[in-house]
Amino acid sequence: MNDSGSPAEYRALAADRGVHVWQGSTRAAPPAAALRLLSAAEHTVMLRRPRTDGLRYAGAHIAVRQILSRYLGVPPAGLRFGTRPCLWCSDPGHGRPVVTGPPTGLDFNLSHAGPHWALAVSATGPVGIDIEDGRSRILARDAALVLSASELTHVNGLTEGPARDAALLRCWTRKEAVVKAIGTGIMADLRDLEVRPEHEGPLTVHGTGQGGTGDWLVQDLPGTGDLFVALARPAGSTGPVTLRSPTGATVAAPRTEAVPVPARDTADTALLVPFRS
């Protein structure tokens, strides 16, 4: 897409080299007119899931189509999605979701927890986002499977209860945001990522060993109620993170002044591939 001829939403995003983060929720069944925005493949996924999960999936995907259409200047139903091949095995079945039509440099990433969803949109590079409901606790035996030794030491040193649960969820959302930005997802060994839960952030996280090279700037974002949200984008990113709402409200997120850490498709088939959320 030629930036000079792109919608104002896209031009504003590209100009400040930032990230827009949208949050919303699906509390009821989407209206029939909204469901018609989904592709046949998305309808299939919706129907294969339990009713509540299926409707939440549909609500999040409808929101993604409606929001991205504002940046790309095409009707929501006209967007086509596909996936980039996995960095580990080249399988497109679990690579990063991308917009394949219309042609664009826009990048997005979607996450949901129960009825809640979060969408990150960037015009300057890959992004990853994760949202989790603080009421869903991560058990100690699960923590050992995803936390590094130093992270476990920090978490186990906290009093059992809300403080420990919050540290676990901070670790989980940060790690998930990074591997989603890279494109390996939960196939990666999350213990290889050091996300320093004792540090409020933003912080630089090393992505080496996760199927890709490079470092990532990770930032915790405000979440309503008991929600935990984390965003990952390439290290060195300086553009603002702007929180957006489908209702039109806009608020600037905390500035991302990171503490330095020593470094170390085709259009025909894309329509048949529902992006994962």
C-alpha cells in the first residue's frame, strides 16, 4: 500500500512509528450482520468450538476485521488472512498470522482471554500481544515448565497469594507476547526467555534460541479489572504505544523508556486460512 494514498488511520500509525493497542470484549452473540463479515473458514472454526467459545472467537475476529479495515481502506469482509511459515519447521499451519489482501506492510497480533480480547497493530515491524485473566491461576507445577531458574527463585520468594499469582501472570504474558512476535508461539521453550518479573519494565528480552534472532522490547499495559496484558516489539522501538477502544476512546500508554540490557502466500489460498487467536 502506498502510504500517501492510505487511510488517515494508517498514515497516523506509520508517522509516529508506534503501536496501537485495542481492547474489547464479547459479552453476547454477535448480530447476524456482523457474523456475515467472517470468512467461510472462520465460520467453520466458530461452529466447531463449544457455543460460548465459538461466539467469543467470532466476536474477536469480527472486531479485528472492523478495526483493520480502518487502516487498510477495504470493507471488513474483504480482508484476507494467511500465515507466514513457522521459523522452526517452515510449516505455515502455525506461523504468524498476516494480512495477505490487500497487500500491506501492516502487522497485527490478536490475543483473547475468556470474553476479553486485545489487538496490537503496527506499521513498522512485528508485534506480539498477550492478555490473560488474573482469575485463572497458574499452578506451581506449571510454573516450573515455563519459568527460568532465576524467575522461579523470584516467584517462590513471594508470599503465596495475589503477589505470587501476579508475578506468574506477568512472566506468562511477557513470554507469550515475545514468542507471538517471533512467530513460534507455545512451541517454544518458554524457560529460555528471561523476562525479569521483579522489573516493572519496559525491558529488553533476548529472543535467541526461540527460532529467531534479535531482542524485543516488552512492556506491561493497563488491563481493566483482573486482566494482565503485555506487548512485545523489536528492541529499539521508540514510537508511542496508544491504547484504543472500539468505542472511540484514546489514551496514551506509559512511555517505553527501556533499561538497556547488554546485547547478546498466495491470495487464493489465504482466504481459506482463518488466523489463529
